[in-house]
Amino acid sequence: MNPVIKLLLEGGSLSTAQMAQVLNLTEADVNRELEQLKKDGILLGWRPVLNLADEAGAVRAVIEVRITPERGGGFNRLAERISRFDEVESCYLMSGGYDLLVFVSGSTLQKVAAFVSEKLSSIEGVLSTATHFLLRSYKEQGFLLDVKTEENDRLKVAP
Amino acid sequence: MDTSRFIAKHVINLPKSGIRDFFEVVAKMKDVISLGIGEPDFDTPWHIREAAIYALEKGKTHYTSNLGLIELRREISKYVEKNFHASYNPENEILVTVGVSEAIDIATRALINPGDKVMFHQPCYVSYHPSITLAHGEAVPVPTYAKDNFALTAEALRAAWQPGCKLLMLNLPCNPTGGTCSRAQIEAIAKFAIEKDLLVLSDEIYSELTFEGEHVSIASIPGMKERTIFLHGFSKAFAMTGWRIGYACGPAPLIEAMMKVHQYSMMCASIISQEGAVEALQRGEDGMKAMREQYHRRRDYIVRRLNEIGLKCHMPRGSFYAFPDVSVTGMSEKDFAVGLLQAERVAIVPGSAFGPNGTGFCRACFATSYEQLIEASTRIERYVQSLRT
């Protein structure tokens, strides 16, 4: 795997200048790699991973959606149409008892419920939805929440 | 055979849009950052597009009432009441049009007798003067000035007024200057309109994009609703420029007159656009506020940079245009715009395309990404510095 992607996946927050130091490249090289990754559709964008549990107005839900596949397109057209809504954070095609797994967020429970009933369920081809509201997050995108870190009392010098 | 002899005289004399000419040149160049397109860079929010798609799927493909879908007119009535403090009856005081552009066209055709005088403030959008000409009216331009941040003052109106003036066209916030009026200034204009018995045609298309203070609609001033036709639409606030959908609100007899013209020339606005518009008014407020916040940030950035570069630019209280004064460079606004385009491939529009009081200024539209704005300012700075050496 590309060394730049590997470094990105580690989840540290290095600047491009720091990445260049670590990888022994020039900053221009690193930027060029990132541009190429963007062009190839591998690097889609940057999002900070935030713990918004204390913020008012971050209601999240996971919806299991069953849809009918279409001739010539399978699930793609419907999945794309659903994915384009701003409320939809992620949308995946899954094996098992339902077809699409849709992660949705909104500022209130009513808004999320309204989205499901008015926008999602009414699309032609959507057979059923099962909405599950998120109560508490323990781990977010590789980062543990609310876990106390032990004080690091490693010896300064050890034989 | 020379077919142009068939063209009507008043159309031959109509000038081609100054903006379009300039942009023919730009279109041929590569890698240009254009700050000249007067429309949002955002696509229409998906939920609005999806509502229109859904309408098509359900078979909504037929003519609507000339006045527009009653559901849309009801939403418009609620929206205008809530945001502009003027109440209009959806049954007979609201007309859905093919963009505000059509509303202006049918209003001028419905209201102007040949020779009637129509006042309008300039610099202004390129279609106002031509619409007056096309309706065989006489245009009476009113200057606006940088010292007032291009607000329209009652003093300027009074100075420009002539006997025979029937209509006053307003565009606040204004394209291209970004100027708009305070409540006191609007009240003064209203007082003048009442005194001179003028009918006001108020194009408020940029009103949601007011960044500081309140937007005051002249239709909400006591005594004005009976002599105002309020025009608004969806193009800028909801990023629906290509949908061609707008509306006129006014006293029933005037709407009826406009409807007469509209029913023969258009029949009705596109049903799909009307369906999208209903969705925009019902659920589009959050999306609109998010876009406005972006424009606000971009405005603050570009105005600061232009002033830093040495091009004096007032802070536009509304719209998404900055109107910097380029005369400090010693060049005409046309030469500056052409020079900037050729040397640095940044396109801005010479202010003279919008009226004589635009001379010395250029219009820069900041409805584009941060990256483009940052790069454009760098290039403009380089160009201005090169002129000094």
C-alpha cells in the first residue's frame, strides 16, 4: 500500500510538512501524492472525528432498508438516490436480511423521523425500513470515547 | 437576401448584453477563474431536486393554472408574510412566473403605455433598461454612489424625477453593487413614491442574502402595498437559477393584468419547477441558511483582500457581489478587466456594463469556492502590483 495512505490511516494528525519529514520526501511530493489519490477517487476528503455526544442536536440513526433491484441497474440507482440526501452520512449495500444500511443524522428526533417517513419510505422501490436510534457511542472511527488513559509513568532511563 | 431588414427598429437598437460579450472572450480561454457568473456555485439542494424527480415519477407533466399551483401560491403567501411582513391572498394576489425575469417582462408590458416614464437606479442588472425599451417606455435612470455604499436615496430620486414618471423599479439588494437600503431609506423612498404617485416594481431576489441588519421590503411600509408589485424567486436563495421559477405579488387588478399577458405568452411556469419550489419553501430553510453562511464568510474574505490589494471596496450588505473601485490603477474598468484576464486569467465584469455610474468599478462575484477565491485574490494582487512597476 502507498506509504502516504498508510501514514494517513494511522490517524495521527500530521501536517503535510511533518509527513514529508517522516517519509523522507519533499512537501511538494507529499502534496502531489495527495492530489493523485484525490484524482484516483481513493482520497475522498477530510473529516475530523468528533465526539458530539454533549452537543445538542446530534441525533443519529441507522436504518435497514429493503429495496427492489432494478433491471439493468441492480440496487445502484435507488442507492444513489437515497445517498444524495444531506441527512445521509453513509449508505452501504449489505448481505443478509436487508439491502441497504443507511446512517442518518439530524438535529432532532422528529426531523430524522420525518426524513424516514416523508423522504425515504415514499421512494418507489423502497419496500420497508427499520429505524434504530443511536443511544450511546463507545468507539468512533477507531477512537475510543470516555476511556480514561493511564498516566504514562515509564522510567526516563532504563538499562 | 438581407433578412435583418425584418427586425423591429427598437430591437435593432437594443444593445447586446455587455456581460455576454465579455464572456464570449472568457469562454475561449483555458484555466480561467471566473468571478463573473451571477449565480450560486451550489447545486440545488438534493431534497428539492428529489421532490421534482418524484413529481415526474408520479406523472405531474400537465399544464397548471395560469396563476400557478395553488399549493405553491399558498406556500408563497406564508413565506412572504413571515419574511417580508406583507400579506397576499393566494387566490388572486400571487402569480407564479418563469423566473423573476418573466415577471419583470410581463409587468412592464402590462403597465407601460408608449412613452410612459420609468425610473430605475443604476448601476443595475442588465435587463431593466431593455425591458423598459421593449415595452416602448422611456427610461429615467437614477444614479447611486459609492459614498452611500450604493444605497438608493430619496434625494437622488427627487433630483432625477421628471413629470410623467409612472413606475419606479427597485432591486435591493442590488446586482451588481451589493448596495441595499436601511429601513429609514426605504421609508424615504416610500414617502417619495406616494408623493409622486409612482407604482413600485420591487425585485427582491437577493433579499435572503442580507448579511447584516434587516432586509426591509417596501411592500411592508404602510401605504405601499396598494402601489407595489413585489417580485421574488428561488434562484439565489435556493440555488435554483436554471429552474426558471419566480413570483409576483401585488394588488389583484395588477396581478390580473400581468396574468393576461402571462397566459398568452407562457400559459404557466413549468410544473416540475413549481413542485421543486413547493419543497424549497416547505423544507429548504436550513439549506438556505447554510449557503448564506458560506457566502457571508466568502464576502468577508474577498472584500478584505481587495482592500488589502489597494482596490477600495465597500462591504456589500447583501447579494454575492463585491464592487471594487479599480480607478486607482489609472486604467478604465474595461481595460483593467481585459488586462487582468489576459495577464492572470481571472474574469471580473467591468462596472460600465451595468450603467454609467459603474464606470471605474468592476463586479466580482464571490459565489465560488474558497480555493478559487484565494487563488483569484493572489492573481489580482500580482496583477495590480505589476501595474505599479
